[in-house]
Amino acid sequence: MSILVTGGAGYIGSHTVKQLLREGFKVVIFDNFSSGKEELIVGGQVIKGDLRNREKIKEVLASFPIEAVIHFASLIQVGESYQNPQKYYHHNLVTSLNLLEAMLENKIMKFIFSSSAAVYGLPKKIPIPENHPLSPANPYGQTKFFVETMLQDYSRAYGLQFISLRYFNAAGADPEGQLGEMHEPETHLIPNILLTLLGKKEKFYLYGTDFPTPDGTAIRDYIHVTDLATAHVQALKKLLHQEIHADFINLGTNKGYSVLEVIRQAEEVTGLKLNYLPRPRRQGDVPILLASREKAEKKLDWLLNHSDLSTIIKTAWEWHQKVSF
Ligand SMILES: NC(=O)c1ccc[n+]([C@@H]2O[C@H](COP(=O)([O-])OP(=O)(O)OC[C@H]3O[C@@H](n4cnc5c(N)ncnc54)[C@H](O)[C@@H]3O)[C@@H](O)[C@H]2O)c1
């Protein structure tokens, strides 16, 4: 039996594929390579296809012995989702609908979903527990919320077993140097700082210096991508071996760093000085996002091994210095 990984050629997907293979799982990657890269394929069988094509994903699920699906494939830019919500509903919602339909047709009933802290919107409580009210503040977050709603309905009506993993800020790179982050355009903080320090980006804009935080910059919860990958393997093992029907689990550290703290840490790791340009806050940016990680530790037997800020930045720095694609 194999595990289907949609978006397995992307940042978080590729790190998860690496761990799945290491744990002895057979993997089928389904990716349209819109943002995924050949260079991030470390093994498994690769099928090039787009989840918007319902017949294609049905054909794949009918021809491989798939036991469970891990669904990473999605568009991920919050800003773009404001400008072009239709694109996000097609790419993130229709794709998930197609995938679930193909799964039901082939009686594949185990599903892990890449959700996001974006489902919570403006937090009423910090750290954010999983039972916090859901009120996404942007179309990207809405698409994640709608898929979660669909999953609950499918679980109740058809017996789908799922775990929705709500990631906070994924960061860092494979400690063995094989994989890392490379989005185009890059909208994430740490790669943007490092690419500017390397001279691969001209300017670094610091969005928001008047948040109600100690230094005025936004505080986020950064989780190392390898720890995220481990959480997926743990979630998969639980789905395969335990009677889990429906669960929502945060993946974060419960520790936050402001943008200025991240810049300082990056300067320390690299020995370089960042010149940044302050800019107004971006639409929908909240002052502080921190995950409660109690549930993940308890339910997934999951421990953080790489998620201190210094390891996150060191691994990302090694990756960005050597990567040329
Ligand atoms: N990076 C983060 O900090 C973060 C935080 C919260 C949630 N997430 C979620 O994690 C998942 C992975 O994010 P990532 O940072 O690895 O993104 P990524 O862009 O690196 O990976 C997405 C992958 O999906 C593929 N893909 C996109 N649309 C597709 C389609 N229609 N059909 C087939 N393949 C398609 C892309 O080619 C790419 O390989 C996404 O669902 C994202 O919403 C990411």
C-alpha cells in the first residue's frame, strides 16, 4: 500500500516525503509543479497532474493501491488571495473537492489536510487552542476553513477519517541540506531576510512597526519544517493504526518572535547587517499569533527537535547559500 502526497514537490511536502520514505512508506507524489520543483523530489513515484482535473486524480487513485492521502497542494499567498479570490477558490477548494470525490469513489478513507493558523483570524486568546472560534480574515484562510467544514461533513456522512493540521509559520530547511524553501515570489519572512543578506533580493520591507507588541513589530510562531514533517508521519501512523475519525491539531511551538527579533537572530547567524525599509502594515496582518501545542504533543506523541529560532535560521541559511535554482 502507498501514501498519496499531493504537493509533494513543494516545500513542506518534500520534507514530509523524505521522512515517509525513511520510515519505509511507499509514496506516490501528485503535483502540477506550479510551485513545486524537480530538485525537491527525493524519491517515490511522481505523477505530474493538476488537481483541478477531476478525471486525472480519479485515474491515479484507481490505479495505485493508496491507503491514505496527505494533501499539501494549494496556493499559499494571502495577499494574492485578496486580489484574486476566484483563483484561490478554484485552486484550494475545487481541488480538494475533486480529491475527496476521487477518494470516496476508490474507498480511500484516511486523509491528512494542510490547514493553517489563518482559519482563526484575529485571535481572542493567546496561545490559540484548537477550539478557538474560527473566523478567517482573508480568502486564503477561508479556503482552508471551507475544506475543514467539508471534511467534517464527509466524516459524519461517509465515514472519512481525517486529521487537519493547522500550521503556524513553517520555516527552516532540511538539516541534511538536501531540501529547503524556494517560493516564487517569496512572501515569507525568514527566506526574504536571508535572500536580502545574500544580495539575491534588493530590498527588505518590514511591514508594520506600530503593532501593539513590545517592539512594534508582529510576533509569529515559527515551526521548523522538519518538525512539521515528523508531525505528519505521526498523524499518519495514528490514522492507520487508531480509530481517529476527525481531529484538528495545531502545529506550532507556543513561542513567538517579533520581526525585529528574527532580524537580529539572522544577523547573528550570518554575521551580516540587514538594511530594512519600514512599511505600513499589510491588510489582515494581526499583531500576534501563537499556537497552543498541548494537543499536538498529547495526540501525536510529537516533540519539537529543530524549532528553536537559531536552528531554523542556520538550516535556512545553509540552504539559501548553496541553492541555485
Ligand atoms: N508555508 C507555510 O508557512 C504554511 C503555513 C500554513 C499552511 N501551509 C499549507 O501547507 C501546504 C504546503 O505549503 P508549502 O509552503 O509547502 O507550499 P508550496 O507552494 O511549496 O507547495 C505546494 C505544492 O502544491 C503543488 N500544487 C499547487 N496547486 C496544485 C494543483 N492544483 N494540483 C497539483 N499540485 C498543485 C505545487 O506545485 C507545490 O509543489 C499548503 O497547503 C499551505 O496552504 C503552509
